[in-house]
Amino acid sequence: MYAFEYPNYWNMPKKGGKHAEMGKEMQAQCKRAKVEEACSLSVMNFENPDSLFGSFISPIKQEIFFREYWEQKPLLVQRNDPLLAAYYQSLFQLSDLKELCSQGLYYGQDINICRCVNGKKKVLNKEGKVNYMQLKKDFDQKKATIQFHQPQRFKVFILQLEGEKHWRLYKPTVHLAREYNVESEDRIGNPTHEFILKPGDLLYFPRGTIHQADTPLGISYSTHVTISTYQNNSWGDFLLDAIPGLVFDSAKEDVVLRTSIPRQLLMQVDTADSTKKLSSLLRRLADRLENTRQLRSSDMKKDFIMNRLPPCLGCDSDPLTPGGKLPKIDSKIRLQFRDHAIVTVEPDQENSDEIRRDMVYVYHSLKNRRETHMMGREDDTTSEEGTSQTHGLRFPLSYLDALKQIWSSSTVNVKELNLMSDEEKENLALSLWTECLIEVI
């Protein structure tokens, strides 16, 4: 989310020590990664998500970030050299909003106008389409903050872009909190870190970190991007997704899981004995899990792919279509856009019978629409029947090993795919090629 802010807009009541003193604490508690020479400028690499993230946090190495900072402590990357102020090359400015308003932006959906009144956020949105002159009036006269949602629909861009931002970080009251919460001033204590973000800087802090931000006096306005990530991908979320499939499969082979529960349990009478029984059943599931080869987690995977941006192909690129030679039995092929496709095993979704055989599904984000990404529009996320829409392919379970070959190899010959007949091998390659998932070498 983009935020254009005037001075003295606060997310929380002001509290803390002197800036100079906190600067010393910042040096002691939060590592500053400085780039000292312009030649070390790392151009943002949009080839794939992994390379983008690497250039995003440079010069910090990914293994160091995930080992020392991720979900543990804040990281501040300061690029003090003036030549590096434009490190994040794809800039977005307040003036760019004028053109976007002419394309049609809406209050609430695309834009929020906010002010902090008596320590609380107040939304000043109008109705319907955003008028740029009214927007500028709110910004100039009311000293409001303009929040611009889901900017990735229009560009790829990130972080502190214009002006400066004064930040205070506080120790979380709930580590890795799942829900947004405004804490009272007497609970948050003194800041653990205090610093100024300037153009080209990056700040990371773990989910749940309490924070304040304002534009320093003397700075006309500040433009920055907030990126929230991995909010619903905890072990708890994974268990909620994977346990139902594990229970379903286990019940097919374990008669204990098919026996009836006590009638008293449904009536909410004394459940002490039932709790002991449930603990025993969970231990049986844990034992079975040790020997499980394929753990189903299709819902999380599908949700991730369905809500992921398509590959970055450049601003003026045409929609992705199959290109090059058709794959034949003698062709050599390789997977494209590895980070945008997944393989899952799940019951046949097209068979409504009680007994449904397992099928292999390949889901991908190649046809996702950038302009409606994360906007929750019905025409983009649901089918005519009202069910979630996911792009992909469906194969018999016998195709799983061949798909794993393609996903695990840099290149593979079609004739070497682990399938019974040449016809099946060619059909698999052609299906993947039609969806732009492979290319012929």
C-alpha cells in the first residue's frame, strides 16, 4: 500500500526519548547495512520472485536475512550515498495520482483519505469516484494522508520513494500477532528503535511490532510503500489445511476412526473421557503421519496461486501465449515460470460420487490479472456457478511421476517421461505447452 503523508500524522500517540539517544540504541540493536559506493548499486531484478527479493534486500544476503531477522528482529538498510537514493528504480509520485484518477479510482476500494484525530484514525472518504482536485484539496488543506491500495495493479514498485519518514518501533505485546490491534500508550513503553527513512532505504520488522511513523518537520510530504507478507502461512494455518485430508485418508484404513463418538459428547455433558480418547486418536494420526508420503495441502496452495501476481513480462508485453515449436516425442523441454505453478494431488473435483479417485492438478498464476490483483472482484475470482476460479490442468494419478520429472529437472526429453505410452508423453507435454508452462529447447 502506498501512503502520501504530511508532517505529524501519527498511527499512535507520541511517546519516546530524544532522537539522538535512540539513534545510538538503533545502532546497537538493529543492524544498519550501508552501501558505500555507487558501483555496488544492485539493479532490481524482475526475472523471478527469488531474484527480485534478492535485489530488494541487497546487500543483505537472503540466508542471513532469514537466519537472523525474519520473524525475529527489525532490519534497517540505509543507502546514504545520494547516488543510491533512487535504488528502487520504479518510482511513484504524488503527481502520478492525477493520471490514475482520470482512469477511474474509487474511494474505499482504491483510495482512503485519513487523518489522526485525538490519537485515532479518522477516514474522510467521499462517495464514488475519486476527483483529483478534491483529493489534492484534502491533502493540502486538511493535511490528510492518502492511502493508495494495491499499487501493484499499476506498476511494480517498492519502499521509501520520496521525502523522509520518522519511525519509532516498540517491542510487540503479542509476538507475531495475527490481528491488527491499537495498543494504549501505557502498555507500549519506550521505543526500541528510532530512525529516519530516506529515499532508497528499506525497513523490515516482524509481524506484531508496534510502530509509529510521521513526516519530519521541514519535509513537505513523504511517499512510501508498505508490503505485508506471509500473514496467513503459519504452521497453524497449515495444520488447518492438511489435517482434514490426513483424517479422511486415515479413516479409510483405521476402523478406530470410523467408530461412533459418544452420544454424550454431542449433548455437551462431561467430556473428560472423550478428551482422553481424542488425544489417543491424535497420537494415532501422528504415528501415521511419520510414514505419509504425500501430505495434502491443496487449499493453501490453490489460494496462494490464485492470489499471486502473474510473471513480470514488462509494461508493454502482450498476454502470454504459447510460442515456439510444438512438443513432439523427440523434443527436449523445460519448465517455465517455476515460481508460478504448483502440482497437487486431491480427489477428483469433477466427480460427485461418494467414492472419488485421486487426481493430479497443476495450478498456475500465468493467467491471473494484474489490474484486479487482490481486489476481490467477483468477475475475476468466481465462476458462473459461484465457485473459486483457479487456472490449471487435471491429469490421472499415473501422470504424477512424469510431472515430478519436469518440475525437478532443468531439462527433460519427452520420450524419457515416466509414462506408459508415447501418446501419453506427447499429450502431457502438449497440455503443459498450451498453458505456457513449458518451452521446447
